[in-house]
Amino acid sequence: MDVNDKTLQALAAAAKFREMRQEVISSNIANSEVPGYKAKRLDFEEALARALDVDGELTMKMGDQRHFNVGSGGFNNLEPSVRESTNGVVDETGNTVDVQDEMARQAENKIMYDAIVQLMNKKLGLMKYVVNSER
């Protein structure tokens, strides 16, 4: 049994990115009163989907062995992208943070993080069961 399988790698990466997203959201909320502050978003779902690429549809096809493999790249070099939010809400000071929206995003992110942790616990519990049953 491979302890470091793709599922566990994906869950660990998703948990790390959820933690990073929580920091970005918290930063947005903390800067909601700063004139001219632009709300940020952290996007990682597309990078994670490319790393998983279960169906092989998201990788570039290499027709010649001289081509470089620039496909999914696995989990070692996943990079989320941080961009300015384009929610269109700007107050009179030029700040684009909508606190209610950020609070909702924070709650959703926490729920998703908790679900990821539960899945990791289940996966590790299953691995522990398999190891103990093979004795």
C-alpha cells in the first residue's frame, strides 16, 4: 500500500491552499477600512485539477519525444494564483472589500477545510486498518 498516494497528496495540497485562502480573506477583512485597498482572491482549484488530471484531458499532448513535458506537473510545484477581486463594489475611498461577502467566503472556506481534514482522517484511518489487519 502506497502511503503517499494521489488522494492523500491532493487532500494535503487542498488543506494547505484552504489555509492560504483563509489568510487572504482575513487580510481582506482586516483592510476593509483602508482607503484604496483592493480585495484579493486566491485561486487554486484549477491548479489542483491539473495536478489530479484523472482523465488525462488537462495535460498537453506530446507528439514528439523532443517536446518538453509541460503537463500537470504533479503536486510538487502547485502554485495558487492571487489576484485582485473583480466584484465591482467600490466605496468612496476606493476600497473594494465587501465585509459581508468576505465573511461568507470565510465561513465557506472553513467548512471546506473541515471536510478536507475529515477526509484525511478517514483515509489515514483506512490505511491504519489495512496495516493492522495484515499482521
